Amino acid sequence: MLSGICGTVDDVRILVVEDEAPLAEAIARGLRREGMAVDVAFDGDEGHEKASITRYDVVLLDRDLPGMSGDDLCREIVTSGELTRVLMLTASGDVADRVEGLSLGADDYLAKPFAFPELVARVRALGRRATPAAPPLLTAGDVVLDPAKRTVSRGGRPVELTRKEFGVLEVLLAAGGSVVSSEELLERVWDENADPFTTTVRVTVMTLRKKLGEPGVIETVVGSGYRVPGAGRAG
């Protein structure tokens, strides 16, 4: 049984692989309300394709799937070498089934039906484990972004950003001065449900520029995207 709650905002990318469409969509809606970016696949083959293209922090994986089985997909994810964490979902809650699922390499196991707050708590815990430790500071001039603490400052003064603004700035700074297209920003900061024809990226960059102040940090490269000259890593 799902019952939504509102919590703190996370920067976690989730893939839900579940063939029961109403359940998959309910999980996705609930996690998005929690501030997470969520993609959905309704069979094992689609889940495998998406997991091969995108690096997810957590995959919520039903064991009993059409196409590639949940067990086989779990093995593929575990052997890929990525930091992606797997939370198995199953209708069976007996001990033998849980042990079998965990022996495949799954990081956690949750039997249906489940309480949504418990799912959120487990996803957040796995998301923290999927994040590499102590990433370096990202800088450009007097702008400093700390990916670990999720803070931004300019000239030593804190700059308050929304999650999307922070994500855009992080991607641009990590590019080290290279141009990043609007399409790539949509893919990296939002999720696959974002409309590529909206002005979402342009508006977010506009508000980000205002918050960062003068002199300007983000350049527009007409017809290509955005860049931050002099961006680099420190520490």
C-alpha cells in the first residue's frame, strides 16, 4: 500500500522496473514528490536498455518481469562495475526468497505490499551509498561549488540555489569550460519525462545567472549550449 509523504529534497536518479503499470507509476509519482528524478521501465528488456544508457543511483527492480528477468537484470547491473544500487521488489516475503534475491547481488529487498515511507527511507539510504566519496570542489574564478556538501559560494558568500539550479551549475563546472547543450542538461539534471521543446533550461540558466551576480559566469554559445570559461576542479 502506498501513502505519499513529503520529505527533504534529494538529488537521486532512480529507475523503476515494474511490469504492473499502476504500481510503477504510483512509485514514480511518489518519489518525484520527494525531489528525485525517476524513469520507469515496464519490462526487463526496457529496464536493461535504460540502465545501459544512464547511470542510475538506485534501481527498484521487480523480480518477476516479462522479457529479461529481474534476476538476470540484477546480475547485469552488479557486474557492470557501476555504483548503482539495486532494491529488489517482490510479492514473496519469505526468508528463502529474500536470501536468493540478495545472493544475486541486490543491496536491499522489499516485499509487496509495502509502506511508501519505508521505500523512501531505503531508497535514500541506497542513494547515499551510490555516491562516490569526497568529490573535488568545482570552481570558476571566485565561484566554488562543493558537490559533497551541496553548497555554492561566490567571493566567500553563500549562494542559495534550487536543486535544478545547483544541478545545472554542477554539470557546467564539471565540463571544465567545454560547451554543454540544453539537451544534455535536460538529460543530466531532469529526467526522461522532461519536454525537450520547453524553455525549462533557458529559464533555469537565467535565474542561475541572476543569483550568481556580476560579472557573468555562464556564457551562451549560440546554437550549441552553455559554458563556464575557466571552470575546473580543486582539492
